[in-house]
Amino acid sequence: MKKQKNTKKPNWKKIIYISIGAFTGLILIGIVAVYCWPLRDSALQTVTSESLSYSQALSKVGSLRKDETSRGVTSNCQSRLLVHEQKTAKSVVMFHGVSACSYQFSDLAQYFYERGYNVYAPTAPEHGTSDEKAYSQVSSKQLVDFANQSANITSALGSETGVIGLSGGGMLATWTAQYHENMKHLLVLSPFFEPSRQQAAAYKIKPFLLFYGKHIIPDTFSVNDDGSTGLSYYALTQFAIVGKNLPSPAAKTNIQSVSLVLAEDDIDINQPLARSTISEIADTNNLKLRSYDIPAAWGIAHVTVGPENEKIDPYRAELYQRYFDMYSDN
């Protein structure tokens, strides 16, 4: 008789353990890849300074406004230029926040203009059109190019130039002050570098920036307290990625004053990160940080400038004078 072959039964328990181990290993590799994925990019760390005459700067703004018209930027949101018909001693550029437009700085721009400044308040790429979601397509490269171009224009409007920004525009103002050699003054209002820990736990930030920043997953819009559509995660991540490309450690530049305004009741931004980032710039440049915390009792929260936040109205004169004094070294 022929011997029967000894057929060994599969060790399913062992196979299951190996499969689980392999699957777990792949997950761990994926997690490590996400947290190690670089967000820094040399293209987001360079400026191209362009020396313009006063008339060339005006002409460039005129061309930009024509382009804005062709792209459907509304009349209320077109880039604003308030000038005294000649180059002045001081000029300032003002950067609005994510999803907003130049209108956000319309009243503060007027305030500085009336005090002798030439003021440029540009509207960021993909912003300011009748399509309220179009800004979601803005890229980090567009933002740094926009900041660089705006700084070049404003440098031609005054002998001494500086930058002011709100929220995401505050981050752009910080980037501009760190990279553009002509910036002498920096005032940031509620600067957005990361969401607050109430909005997103620390471990979620890197995946958030990667998945939304690289458009790996579909865009999401936050929801405001009143149920209206909030901000695009695609856009928020593009602004935040620019912030991740600030010089590290902070750079020593030609800056002469550094000022920071936060609202105590602002739950939208990571306030400790904002404070430490701006403080480091001041310290590196041997400057005393000028800071002011808007009382929570005022109820102003995140949007600390502009005609659209009616809660500013009772304190507008006081706040704008304070902003002016902080910025202008008074």
C-alpha cells in the first residue's frame, strides 16, 4: 500500500496574527509618514525685491485692479490705494484675513491715510468675488507671491514702510516682515498660525495641514454659530503652511517695531503660538514687544478690525488710536 501524504492543516491562528501585525505595521508606517512629511518649501521662503518708482507703483496697482475686474472681484473688494499724490515719509500695507477682502481694512486704512500715510490694502488671490467659496482654491505659493508683490509696491509709496495684518493676513504680515528687507514696522492683529486647541487638538494639526493642504481629501467648510457657512479648510491650510515656512529660528532683519494685539475671548487661533512667534521676532531683533489684550468683556473676539464687526463700534476710536500708536512707535 502507498503511504498517504501527511497534509498539515494551516495554522490559521498564526496567519491571522501575522496579517494583523503586517496591517498594524503599515498603519504605523503611514502615521510616521504623515508626521514626518515636510511642510517647509524653499519656494515659500524667498522674496524678490523690486525697486519701483512712485509712478510705477501706481501703474502696477492700476493693472492689478483691471485684472481684479476681469476676474470678477466686486467693486467693494478691489484692492484699495489711498495716496497723497506723492511719495510720503511713511507707507503701510494691510493684509486682510482668510475669506475676506480689502474692505476689512477700509476704515483703518482711512485712519492711517488721514494721519499722513500712503496706504495699500490689497485683496488676496482668489478672494473678493461674488463666488463666496472661490477663495478655497488659493495656494500657499500665490499667497507668498502676493505678499512679496504688495511689499514691493508699498515700499515705493513711502520712505519708511511697514505691514499690518489680521488673522491669516497677520500671518502674511509676519512672513513679509521676516523676509522682505524694506519692512520697518509690524503690527499683527489676532494672527492665525494654527487653530486653537479648542478647535483642533495638537496631534490633529499635521494631518489636517497635509490632507487638506495637499487636497488629498475633499474640502470642508466650518459652520458658524449662527449656522452659516464658515471657512474653507483648503484655504486655512494654505495660510497655515505659509506660517510653517517662517525662518526658524526667527531672522534678524531691519524691523524697528513689533506689535501684537490679541482678544481675550478669541477661541479661533492658537494664542500661545501667536504670542511666542511674535515675541521671538521681537527678541531676535532686540526690540521690546508691544502687546495689547482686548478685554473679553468687550465681546470682540477674533475679528479685531473692520466695519463688519459691529461689536467693535463702541471701542473703535480707542482701538484704532491704540493700533496707530503701537504701529507708529508713539
